[in-house]
Amino acid sequence: MMSHRRILSLWLFIYSSFIIKDAAAFSTTVKQQTVIPPGILGPPEPLKSLEVGHTLNAFRLAVDDDDDSDPQKVDFSIERVANSPNIFILRNFLTASECKQIQALAEDGGMKTAETITKGDTSSRKNCSVAWIPSSGPGGSSLVSGLVASTANIFLSDMVKSHPSVCVEDMQILKYDVGGEFVHHQDGDARVLTVIHYINGVGGTWFPLADRNDGDLPKNKAGVMKLVENFEPGKHGIFVKGDSSNSEQEESNSKYTVLVNKGDAVAFYNYKDEGSAQLDWTALHCGSPTDETKWIANHWYRLNELSNY
């Protein structure tokens, strides 16, 4: 956990609605400037002004797939842990019941060997099985669609939410067995925002270039991969890992390590927000090898307009 956190006395109420609005202003600006306007692809206020180590308190209304009663109020907090890329930790975002239901959705639907965006590639992601749950529509889960709405309204700017090319991919639920990992990659490909939920409290998401300030980064994947060859989790960037009892080790690495628990989530942005519509290579990350079973669930929010740049 980042030390010296300051909790701001500001409560955000997250509505469970993902409203598509008029996109004329956004589209016109894109046509005139041939670039995405600055200040669009990053966090909206008040998150934009939130300093590293500071926290906002919020709550959302959660719908339980197994319960027909009224929505449940869920209190959680949002902590900024890096500026480049913009990385936030949502603490206590999922309830224990929601974690159990998400795992059950994957198991009931059947899990297959996980591949990457390259069909047939099972070497980049090892010892891992996957299930996909519709984020909306027929066959969807009210729990999943509620999470989509809540995270979209927290992290997407109004202009992104209102653009006709915005969408969210189905929820990807992953089970990593011992030794499971996912090599360094940048989500990109029009995915403006990534949200990873830690279903059983086992972390391991590492951003080796987060908040790096020693000069310009390489402009391509090959150069970035070469740069991080000798980097180590806990010594470079930001390492999001599951809580442990090894407090002495965690204290020595507190600048580079953020602890998470079951029900927490990490949200980060994959594109630069200064108007270039270019990938932000500080968002390079990996799933480090795990020494225990790890359950996570991913949501990717897409702005397909980015494919044109």
C-alpha cells in the first residue's frame, strides 16, 4: 500500500448507467484537427487532479444475480498509484459475494486454454484457462453489466462515453495455475482503458515503466522490451501484488509495490492524453509468474476511432 495516503472528504456516487450522448463536438474536433483532442483519453475530474498516494471515497449500487432484492450499497475507495500511465487502485470494489459469483460464472460456462490476440498463441500466456461472459444483452449477467456501468462512469470522460465508437468487450475471466504468467504487453488496439479485478486476492500485475522519468522511452515495442530486460518487480515501476505477511520486505519496497486484496481492482489508461492518440508505453505490463492459483477478471473499454490513428 502506498504510504502517507490522504483521504479526501469527497464522496462519488457512481450511477449504474452507461449513457451514450450526442457525439457531434467530439467528431467535429477530430475531423478538423485529425487528432484526438487532449484531455479526452485520460481520467476525468476529480480523478485527473488526484495526486499519487491520495484517495477518494465512493460508493456504487450493486445488483446481485442470486438475489432479487433492492441493489446493495457498496462503499469503496479510489487511490492513484502512478501518473504515467494513470493507474488507480479500487479498494473493496467487489464484495465477497460478487467475487464468488464471477468465479462461478466462469466455471459454470466452461473454461478453455487461454490464448492471446494472436490465435493459437499459448506461449505468451502460460498455465491459464479462460471464460468470456457477455458484458450486456442476452445471456449477460446483471452483475457484470453493473460493473461495466460503474467503472465506465468513474474512468471514462464524457466525450469518450458519448462517442459512437465506444464499446466494452465481454468480461474475460482468467484462472492462472501455479507457474502461470502473461509476458509483457501493451493492451492498446483501441483499448483506451483496462480494468483488472482481483477475484481471490492474488495479484502480480507489474508495470515496469510506470512513472519512469529518466528520459524519453523507445517509440516501439521492440525498444521497450529491450529496455525492461533487466528490470525487476519491486525494484522498478509499480508492482501490484497480493497482500502478504512479509511486512519487512514490503516496507523496503513500498515505493515500487502496491498491495491488493480480494475484491480490489486496478484501472489504467493505454493511450497518451496530449492529443497524439499514440500508445502510452509506460502502460506496458505483465502478469508475473504466480506461486498459487490466481483468479482475475478483465474489462477493456474500446474507442474504435483510435484504430484510425
